[in-house]
Amino acid sequence: MKFRGVGLVIALCAGLSGCEQKSAVPVAVVPALEMNTAQEARFSKLALACVHREYPNKISHTMRSDADAKTPRQLHPSFYGCFDWHSSVHGHWLLVRLLHTGAANAPWRNAAINALSLSFTPDNIAPEIAYFDNENRGSFERPYGLAWYLQLMSELREWDDPQAKVWLETLSPLEAVIAARIKTWLPKLAYPIRLGTHNQSAFAFGLILDWARGAGDTDMEDLIIQRTRDFHLKDRNCPLDYEPSGEDFLSPCLMEADLMRRVLGKHEFANWLTDFLPYLPMDGREDWLAPGIVQDASDGKLVHLDGVNLSRAWNLENIALALPQDDPRIAALYAAAKVHKAAGLAAVTDAHYSGSHWLASFATYLITKRGRSAQEVQ
């Protein structure tokens, strides 16, 4: 039996003793997700500690000869820090995001501006572009790092600030290269990539689609929407019980739903979600989805599960926000999001570099409501 809105709940209650409509539609408490000054200071400190920290470093580097054996800083003058290229990119995004949305008189602002100015120069971006201009590196950082770079460009484009405009112009040549690379790749992608780690296509599609809409790239927007519908419109019964895998930081099921709410209207999305996640509770309880457990936060793979708690939290909130206001699933979605948010934010510390070099970016994405339209944020 399919759920098609609150009307079905009312119909089922009709004529049944002890069945009350009000208990079937619990009140959903929309969480207030405003970044406070202490969080701004803590998250900016973590990003500033890594964006220009070259080692330890894990490079994904295809070499053609001995001449390609170089240090991270030589290979990527802008994005050599934070352990790997994609984490460096979203570490820089974090600083831009906080400058854009944070307190105007925050004591960390000058340090953030200085760090970004050091990274975002024409001399640094030119080698980054040259790195992509290599036939053996066609899959470099695809799709995760590429999507985060476009997210960085979205932030700069939306921030009405003179310095942001300078940085946007400096970084735009690499933006053009990355956008062209994605447009070449997408028509060739025969199947979605349903992983809980970097290669997942749903997370990247969401960031790319948000960028395309902000940048006015209708070709990219149309391509992402078409690929999304091709891959996911007929998906049914996603096995959320199988999640998370032991090294996930993205939920394959919830991230797909977060993507689909970007391309479907409220009622179409509500109907699609019924088929995709038919077991979502309608009683407002929070215990239907347990947060991921990290048993060794110093392990770079196991600590991914702190990230899955943060990304699940924004998935659950976004899914709830995309449903019609009378949808009885909303309360349980927000309740589970609250539990995951608490678990995820508690893990954003400087105790181990395995997590401190990236978790603050996920926390910032969550708390500042990134990935939502201006109307949804209000």
C-alpha cells in the first residue's frame, strides 16, 4: 500500500476504535541551524590549521615519467594542504563560507582572508590547470573533488564582496576546465555510482546542480537533471538497513533522496520517496536510524563514520523540508536528524588529523544550511 499524503492516514482511521488522527501526524519541530560564534571560531581554526599544511599527504597522482615525481606543493600550489586535494578544496570553501555568512567582526577573519589570498593567485592556479591538462588524468578527483571545487565557486559567486570577486576571477579558468570535464564525462556514465565514499555520484550531482543553477549554466543543469532522472526515477526500496558500510561518510540512500528533492516538485517527490524509502516512520520517533559508530578516530577510514552522521543530518533535514507540510513522515526525519547532528558535531575536534582536516567542512555545510535554496533557508 502506498502512502500518498495525510489523507490516507485519515481514511485508515475512519471507523476504527482508538485510532486518532492527531497521533498519526506528529508535530515536526524544524531545527534551528544557526552557526554561533564559538563554532565559527572552532571550525575556522581547523581549516586554517590544514590549508597550508603539506604533510601528512595522500596524493592521487598518475605519472608519465620520473619528471612527474614532485611534492604536493609542487603539484598543487593552491590545494596541497589538508591531506589531499579534495579536502584542501573544501577546507578553502569552509573559510569562504564562514567569511560569507559569519560574524563581520570575528577575530579569525583576517587570518582567513590572508590564507585564501595566499592560495588564490594566478601563479598558483596556472599549475593546477596544467595538471588537469593531461590525458592520463581524466578521472582525477572525479566526481567528489570536482564537485567541491564548483561548490567553492558557488560560494564566491554568491558572496557580494570585492575580494570575493577578485578570487572568483582568479579561479574561474579552472572552473571552466572542470565544468567541461564533467560535461564530457556525464553522457558516458552508464550507471549511477552507489557508494558511500568519494566516488558516489548522487552527492556530486547535488553540488554540481546547485553550482549550475547559480552560475546560469543551463546546459549543465539540464544534463544533471536528465542523468538524475534516468538513474533514479524508478528506484525502489533502497536498503537503508544495509547502511552504513564500515568506511562510509555518505549515505547512498539518503543522499540519493537529497538529490531527487532538487529535481522533483513536492508532491512528485513525496510519491517517489514512498516507493524509495517505504518504511519511513509516521510516528515522529527518533530511534529508527542509528548514528554510525567510530571505534578508532585516529584511523583515517574508520573516522569516515563521523562524517556520515553529519551528512545524514543534512540529508534528513532537506528531505523533510522538501515534503508537503502535512506529510506525517516529517517529524521522524527531523528527529533522526537531530540525533545524527549531535553525534556528528561532537566528533569535530582537533584530536586526530584523520578527522580534523575535513569534518569541519561537513559540519559547516550542515549548520549553515548549504544545499538549500534561499526560500528553503528562510
